[in-house]
Amino acid sequence: MERAVRYARRAWLTAATFALAAAMAGCAPSYPMDTLSDGSDYAQKIHWLYIFVNWIDLVIMLIVVAAAFLAIFWFSTRVGEPGEPSSVTSDLRLEVAWTAIPTLILVFIAVPTIRIIWQTQPYTWPSDALDVKVIAHQWWWEFQYPQLKVETADELHIPADRMVHFELESADVIHSFWIPALGGKRDVVPGQINEITLSATQIGEFYGQCVEFCGTSHANMRLRAFVQSKDDFDKWVKHQLSPPVTPDSGAAAAGAKVFADAPCAICHTVRGISGFSKEYDGAFKAPDLTHFGSRTTLAGSILVNSPQDLAMWIRDPGKVKPGAKMPVLGVRGDDLNDLVVYLESLK
């Protein structure tokens, strides 16, 4: 008897501990990669479906737990009590019920799920939708805006309350594009174009990540999404279309010469000054740096865009991001300082 009491106390203590942990998790602050955010119409639909299915699961769990308790504590034979063998060998009604009920539950879940799949993967979209071409590289993201003639890297800018149509493709291996707050996780496959269509509803900065293992620095393949008001987005586009800064004196001018003389200009583009060389046979395109200084992050969005982090990245990319395709350039001392000044001046 005493042993049974101890086991019961342990069971209740364990249950209480798990309940407390669940409650604390529910009260935790919002995290940058919160999958329960609903910053777009797409994410709102997915969030609704998640809550809907969980309520169904909760009801089923309560019924199963209640039935288990009844079976254990009410209908079970007590020790010392004579048991009477049942004469029932089968019950057609019971067999039909436990086949039909799970089938109905699955149908009840499947119908709204299929409806949301159709809604979030439309075959057509508004004519004024913003087209964004997303190209995944090991290990950074390239964003092209064909309608706007704008190209950037690792930092996605989109306007709020406007339909955005993403075309996703890979330059090398399989990746997966996901910004949890905006929903729409989708694999990015070489030789295939996948699509996402959504309208962001919350203005702010949201974190994203490649979520398909793609090599050594898979975990370092991150991105930022900036959802802006129409006016702020238009200002950003106007700024991106402006020519790059051309320094004529000082450390920035010296850094521009270092940039042109070093291998940087082979892979990186500074519009009107350098461009991705077609003669380069490494088949590797590096991020466009035309307005590099206006970005908040660098190196696949894992470092803050500061002179210190930029110098560290140029000095030894492989140490910062294992497997990085950017080679060690051998730029040191004053040349490195001048190059950093120049790149940071590209606002």
C-alpha cells in the first residue's frame, strides 16, 4: 500500500512539473524565429489551422484519458474479486464505430487543410503583385526585383499589405527558404522553380533561415526580412537605384583602388565600377555590393555590418564561416583598413 502511495505521489509530481514547464514555455518572450507569429496572410492561415487541429487533438486526448481512467478505476476487477468471463466475442456496432469515428476526424481535419493549401498556393495573383526572385547560394541569399531593376543580398525588403510573389531557385544544392513570422517554408531545388505568394501584414524586421541541410555552413545561411510601409519601401527602392558612392580622396578612395586591384571585383559587383566576370571559370557569384554600407548585416547575415566585423570577415572568411567560398585575399594593414572604409561608404 505504501509503495502504491509513493508511486502515485511521484506520478502527480511529474505531471505537475510538466504542466509548470508548459505554462512557463507559454509565457516565454517572443523569439526571433517564432513559428507562431502571424505576420502575413499566409502565416495567419497556417496559424489558424495549427490552433484548429490542436483543439481537436485536445478533445480527443481528454476523451482517451477519461476512458483510460474509467477502465482502470471503475470497470476493472479488484484484487480478490471473482471475475466473470465475458460471453461477447465481437460487436459489429463497436467495430464500425471505432473505424468510422477516426475516419470522420481525419476528414474533419483534411477538408480545411486542403482548402488552406489551395489558398496559400494560388495559380494566379494580382497584376500589381511584387515579383521577387530568390536565388539560394552556399551560403547566402540573393534577392532580385525584376520589375524594379534592384538586386541585393541576405536582406529582403517588401512592402506591407501588397501581394508578393516569390520565385525560388538554387544555384547549387537543395536549400529551403523560411521566414517563420511570414510563413511559407519552401524547398529551393536546383533546376526547379518553386513559388510562394503572400501579403505581409506586420511592419518590422523578421529573421529567416535555410532549413534544409546544404553543407558545412548550413546553420550560417540566414537572412533578414524588412516589411516596410509603402513610402519607406519606395524610398528604399529609390536609394537602391541610385549610383554607388565614388570617393575621390582619403582612405575611401584608396580602398576603392584596393577593391579594384584585389580579386574582389571578379566576383562582386559595384554597379558601374565592377561586375561579375564572365571570364571567371569558378562558377561562383558573390553578393552585389553597390549599397553594401546600407545593410545591417554581412556574411550571410551572421555578422553585424560594422568595421570590426567586416575586417574580421575579409581577413579570414573560412574562420568566420567554415567552408566559405570567399578566399583569403591576403589584404592586411593599411590596405585592409582602407578597403573597409570604402565598403562601409557604399551607402
